[in-house]
Amino acid sequence: MPSMMLLLALLVQTKVTQASGPGPHPGPVAAPPALAITAVRAAHPPVIDGKDDDDVWRTATVVPPMRQWQPTEDAPARYRTEAKVAYDEHNVYVFVRAYDPHPDSILKLLARRDTWTATDRIGVMIDSYHDRRSGFEFWVNPAGVKIDMALTNDGNEDMAWDGVWDAATTIDSLGWTAEYRIPLSQLRYPAGAHTFGFAVWRDLQRYTEREAWPVLRRSRPGFVSQFGELNGLEGLGSPRRLEITPYAVTKNVTQTNATDYSRLQRGTLGADIKYGLTPNLTLDATVNPDFGQVEADPSVLNLGAFETFFQERRPFFIEGTGIFHFDVDCSQVNCSGEGLFYSRRIGRSPQLSGYYGDASSPTASTILGASKLTGRLSNGLSIGLLDAVTQRAVGPGDATLEPTTNYFATRLQQDFRKGESGIGGMLTWTDRSLDQWSDSLLRRSATVGALDFRHRFLHGMYQISGSLDASRVEGTPQAIAATQRDATHYYQRPDGGLGFDSTRTSLEGNSEELKFAKTAGQHTNWETSYFRRSPGFEINDMGILFRADVQQWNTWLGIHFNKPTHLYRQANWNLNWWQWWNASGMAMENAFNTNTHMQLANRWWVHVGGTLGQLGSTFCDRCSRGGPAIRQDPYFAPWAGLQGDDRHVIVPSVFFNYNRSDGGRSVYENINPQVTLRVSSRISPSVSFGYTRNRNDTQPLGIFTDTLGGTHYTFAHLEQTESYIQFRVDYTLTRVLSLQVYAEPFVSKGTYSNWRETSATPRATAYDARYQAISDTGLVNNNQGFNVKAFNSNVVLRWEYRPGSTLFLVWTQGRSGSDVTEGNRNLQRNFGDILGLRPDNTFLVKASYWLSW
């Protein structure tokens, strides 16, 4: 479990509800002199069989001894590990012997590629640019299961990157071995003399120990910047890598019409292309991409004003796109996921389906093609360019549901001082081909430009960073008026003073952020940040933004206890404080949070925290969905979690959240238990359950206009229960053949009562003075409640029948239904009703074949 994931387990940057914590950046120690090893040139390539009987391994230099860094930094390794490195004009070779006096106790589990399991592991890290910020990781466990990923920004990991490389392992009387062949064609490096950054790690799972050369020091920030050097690389080629992966897909899907449904057979051809324009610049392209093997999104019922954020799961838009990451609101206290580039916009669900669509309308826009250019020049300039085109989606009567759209993004980052400082910029542009159906509802174009910087000083102990963003959207007066009225902006708020203008054909805005942090520290880290967005800031055409018109001041202090004791192996205590205002200065939030995360001596994790919020006089300018701001009462939100030792056959975990607000009138309770089983070395099932009880006394119902033209901002008391069950089974037949099963039934139901509207004094101190009864209940159309049921599942058989070439067999099923009343059936019977809903099935076969020159 490398950097971000292991640092998560190491210093628990767990963010449960509103808790946050830092990554593992310990103390103010000057960078030690670079550690270096020398690779030997192989006269004959070794046979990759996990044995060291090749000539080259008899002459190769042994890497200096590894040192432990978890649980105790720079302690002697429990068992000796020897690593050797060789190369030729095409490959880098690594041989690692992991000594173990008890070979029968070595933990080895079969799993699908790129799946972390509770096993021993060997990891080889290569910074081929030698820029101390980027690189690649190559992991293998004693069962031969491979994990690889790309590294960016001195530790961010891209697990979607799949290189084509070989590894073989053996277990013998001395322990176990791993032998690697890593083609140079899979790496990126500058022309001329070559020195790579290099590191070797070993995970000794049954003792939960991690060892490395060079030792990873928590007293220094970063990850890649702590690699040693690999010298002696002479005569490396400069391959113009060309990789083509053509694929064929046949799909049988449910075809729905107004009265019935049938089956439709579809077949498509496509290809992914990767070409190394230079040794350090790579062009990726996809033609007619298909993402049928991707896991379904979880079910969710969104009763809020803002859209639901979903993680990207499509390989093309994950792999190599870390360069496009540009947050617009991410501090150690609050990190919302908002950013300038949200790839789920490309191939999105058609935006006008609610206006012109029906049950037979497409659920996603077709991507005609997409390409991206990524790489890093020898002068420290990282480059990212992406362009994608989606096809017009149509509904009944040839009405446009999503117009033909072009998406473009470019990102530049220039490093200085060996990666300790840097500046960057980003530009995104969206252009739509509008017509009579879409020009009054969608923006014609959107442009966003941004600059960011970072600077570490005093041996990386402190960092100052920031960004400046500007946006402009254009369209018809109707489209820009809709933009002003949507939940991101709410220009029409009667007490907002923002000046709603129905004649505008464009909207401009800006955003600024400044952060100052202590990024290294043996025992403490901290960060304070200020952030502001203007009311007109808009990036949702290609990015994601929940709200504009906001200012924030966030401060965090993290205290680390990394030296093991008889009670714990490691512990962290976080203190957070934040204040929010809108751009005009109205106080919206004033909160304090504390949370602690401790790994006990028995390897169990304990997490506890809580928040006191809405302290003092604070107001909500979004609660009435475009109406006046409403005064808020304080809330109390504790939470707790417990996670079991993942080395055991049964691994339980449970998290509990509670929130009490509105003077006790609103209460939120949630519990999420999970159990993962290791039935055998091949089978790993898990089941998780979620139950939520939500009593919300101020649930917005909507805005209604009466017969006299009066506007009413309405609320109700909501009693809601929600539950889901997630089943997962991973069955690994061999290290290249696996079966994954996922299923999730979901039920959410609730009843509204005590309908009210804002009074003439929504900012009153007294709670009851903020609302008044609605005399005409017809305004809310007798809305009594809801009962939503859904089921998502997929079954994926994956066979990597040769390196880089895969065969997928996929079955996905979805069921959904809803009623306008909660009904009198309990949750158990509601889950049973799901089986009676009409299924939407998709059967897919996808075969790809990797070609390389």
C-alpha cells in the first residue's frame, strides 16, 4: 500500500464526515545527501522466473540494507532484504530476495491485478525523469499478483495506469524472491545522460512492518523526493513507443418504449492508441470508446440543492490525467472535490432528458473520440492537453437532449529548485452546437483560466501556495438567466443584492485561494488558508462547483504520535476551525472540530471525532432555494469508527454518525457496519450495510407562486429512513483470470408534515418566528412523501490472456421505482419489492489486443 494509501493508513488522513487530518509529513530535518546505487549492464537478458541463477545477478551490486519506517522510523529491518539492478538497451531488471526464517508463514493471496490485499509485497519505484516529483510504482506479492501506478506531485497516485511489464516470484527455504523486467518503453525519460530516481520497499504483512531503501523519513515532506539515485545507465535508447489496442464489443441491452420493452443487439469497434512522440511526451487517443466493464455508481437519493459528485471510473479519463487536477477549494480542513476539470462531464447523462426525453431516451452521451498529450520536458515543464467530442443525443421527435459538444483542457506546470517550487496554469474551454431545442436552456460556451503556485522553504518545512481563477460563460439571455437562478449562484435572492439581470448574455466571475502550511514536522503540522469566490464564478461546464459567492477561512493543527507504545502503534489528533461568509460578508458558518485516529497495538484502528457548528449568529443563504437567508441554530455532530486487523480471516468495521440541530428538532443518525472475509487465498467476499434515520424539521419543499403572484418559499418536517446493502465477491482463479460480483439494493422513504413557509422575519433569533403556516396547502400539491427503490449490480469476468490484452464478460442489471408516498411497508418488505421491478439488463463481451512497436 504505497504513499497516499499507506500514508492514509500511516497517519490516517481519514476524513469521516467533517473530520480531517494531514498526510504524513513529519519533522524539520534537512534533506540528507542523495543515496545512490549503480546498475550493471546485462550482456544477456535474464530469464524472468524468480530465480537468481542468471549471469547478471552474480555480478550485480546489492542495494544497501533496508531500514524499517513503519511502525518505527529508521529502525533495523526485522529480516534482511537484498535487491540488485541491471539493464540493457530495452529493459530495467530488478531481483529482490526477501529473507524469511518461516517461509510457511509468508502471507500470499491471489487477487485481481491492481487489488490491494493483506499479503507480503515487494515494490520497485522508478523516477525516470529524475525530477523528484513523478514516477512509477511496480509491486508484486508472493503469489505473483501485480500492482502498478503512476506518481505525480511528489506522491499522488494514479492506479488506473497499467504498464506492460513482467514479474515472477518463488518461495523457497530462504524466504521468497521477486524478479522484474520493466521495459524502457513503459517509462518516460529525457534524452541524454540518464540517472533515475529509485527505491525498493518491502511489506512484511504479518508484523505490519514496512521497510525501504532509502528509508522513508516522516521528518521530511513528500515521497518521490526521498528516492535514491540509480546510476550507470548508459546507451539507453529513445524509443518512439507506439501501442495500439483495438477492441470489439458486442452488447445486448434493454430497449424501452412507451408500453413495452425488448432486447437490442449492438456491436462496436474501437481502439486505444498510445504513441511516444518523444521519450518524455506521450499521445493517448481513443476512438469510439466503450466503458461497459466499469462498475456501476452507488445509488443515492439527493434531496439537497447541489448535484451529487461521483468518482471517475473510466480508464481513459483516469490514466495519466493527474496533470489536469486543479482544486478550487481544498484545504486540510475542508476538501469538497470541486475543481476545474471533472471528466464525468464528458459523456454525461443528457442534460435535456427532463425536457424532451422519455423512457427510451439514451442515458449517456456518445463520445466520438478523445485524445490527450501528457509528459514532462527536461527543463521541468509538465504538459497536459486533452480534447474530446461528444455526439448529439436525441429523443422523441428528433429533439436534442445533448448537443454536439467539444471539450478542451490544457495544463502547464513548471518546477523550480528540484521540485520545491513551481508555478502553473490551466485553461478549459467548452463549446456546444446549440439549436432550437437547446439554445434557451444550455450555455453556448464556457472558458476558464487559472494560475497557481507553490513554494517550499526552510528545507521543505513550510509551504505557501495559492491560485487565481477567472471564468466566463456565454449564451442566450434565457440560458444566462437560468445560470443566475440555479443553486450555484441564486442571483434572485431577495436579500442578496446581486442584481439579477434577465438580459445578460454572459456571466463572469473569479476565485482566489491562499494557503500557508507547516508541511513537515516530527510531531506537529498545521495549515491556515483563505478562499474566496465571486457570485458569478462558474466552472460547471467542464469542472464541478457546488456554490459560488463564498469566502472561507480554515485553520488546522495536526499532532502525531508515531513512536509505538504498549497501547498504540501510531496515533494522530487533529484540531480544525473554520468560518464561512458569502461575498457580501454575511456569516454562514463558524465551527470547531476535533478528531483522533489511533492504531492500537493489536492492529485495530479507532476513530473518534465531533463538530460544534453554527456558533454565534450565522445564516443560511441557500436553505430557501433562492429565497431569503434564514438564521441557523448551533449543531452538534459526533462520530466514531472501528476497523479490524486486515490480516485476519474476518475483518469487521463499523462507523457511526450523529447530528443534532435546530434546537433538537432535527436529528440525523447513520450507521455503516461492514465485514470482509478471506474465505481462501482466492475468494474474498464482503458485505456492508448502511442505515440512516433523518428527522429534518427544515426540509425545503420548493418555491411556489399563488394566484395573486405571491412567492412562497416552503419547508416541511421530514421523517426519512434510508438503507442499502452492498455485496461484493472477488474470486481469483489465477493471477490473470478473475471474477468480480457486485450488488446493491437501496431503499429511501420519507413523509412530509407541518408544511410552512418563511415568515417576514427569517433572521429572527426565535426559531418559530422564522417560519409561518401556509394557508393554502394546495401550493405544495399535497406532496406527502416518497418511496424510492433501486438495485444496481454487475458481474465482471476479466482475463488478461496475454500482457496488455484482455477479455471482459460483463452482465449489469439495474432496477428502479418510486412512489409519491412512503407507504406502510417496512424496509424488509421494501427490499423484497425490488425483485418485482422491471430489470434493465446489459450483457457485454469486450476483447482487446495489445500491439506494440
